[in-house]
Amino acid sequence: GDSVTQMEGPVTLSEEAFLTINCTYTATGYPSLFWYVQYPGEGLQLLLKATKADDKGSNKGFEATYRKETTSFHLEKGSVQVSDSAVYFCALVVNTGNMLTFGGGTRLMVKP
Amino acid sequence: NAGVTQTPKFQVLKTGQSMTLQCAQDMNHNSMYWYRQDPGMGLRLIYYSASEGTTDKGEVPNGYNVSRLNKREFSLRLESAAPSQTSVYFCASSEKPPGQGFTGELFFGEGSRLTVL
């Protein structure tokens, strides 16, 4: 079946540090890939997505590139802020007939 | 601009008690979902409703029932709560159902934290 594996957290960084959260996947078909973010006390919200190989999704300074050859979709940000502290979920959907499959989530804590 | 609204936000139950979690969306979405979130296990789908009048089991349906009351509302019921159902529950919606143009974007409520003693 389909699955998503994320690095375990928490990831603790100082403000302005570079962020990478790793995400790899296995899929039975050709997936679309997503990053969702969950801020404290809130529900998840879509951060960015990519629908085909080599696509780069970006939003709020975050980026992730769809790498088919390594089955990865790593999330990056050049300079994190305290307000980026949240839990980040990688997810995939294989064609539009299936449900989203979520990874386990990675908690990011950014210290001033 | 409410989006997806869940009630209650917090609830404590004793083993064997029943309760219903309510969810409503004001985006005219066709599909609605109930997930549970547990530490280290990400989100797991309990039930979903592709469209008004239909419901289907997800990954972990045992111990739960759902009702799609109308296009806006989708409730989750625990008939006899167990400690294993202690979790944070999220309702979500999507414009289109899986298999009919689902883009992968879900809109989530703020969650309902349930503790079963």
C-alpha cells in the first residue's frame, strides 16, 4: 500500500536557521505530494503541493521539490521564525480516487 | 469566514458513556471526513462521506458511527466510549470526493480533544 515516512521530531532550531524536514514515500501509482502544517491549537492546513516529478511547491518561504528518482519530498526553509513552530505533515494521494495518506508528523520548535 | 466548525472542543467521558461530536462546514463542500490524531501515529481516517446521503468506513471505524445529516453537517458518535478512544478528533471537508476530482486539499476544523477515563 501507500505510505509516507517522515523524520521523527522534535526538530529544535534557533531563529534564522535553515530547516530541512525529510519525507520519503512509497506509492502504488503516480502520486501528488503535499505538506500540511498544524499550528498549536489549530487544525491542519495545506502549506504547499506538487503534482508531478521535478515540480517545486512553495508558500510562505517554504519549498519542497518532487523527486521521483529518490521518492522524496523534503521540506526546506532558508530562515525559520518563531512563528513557524508547528507540526508538519507530509502526505500523498495516488490519483484522484484515493484518500490522502499522511506521514506521522514532525514537530518543529524555533527558539528566539 | 468560519470554514469547518467542531463542537465540543474538549470532553471528558467515563468508560461506557456515549457522546456525539458535531461538525459543520460552510464552504458548500461535497465531502466530509473524520480523523483521529494520536501521538506518533499521524492522522487516521475513521469514516468519510463522499456526498450527502453516503458514508463509508475508513482505516479505524470500530467503535464509531457517523451521520451525514445534510450537506453541511457530519457527526461522529461514540456509543460506548473506551480509554483507547482517547484522542484528538478532526473533522475535515473537501470540495470534491475521491474519484470525482479530489485535489488532495482538505480543510480541517480546530479539533476536539476527548479523554476517556
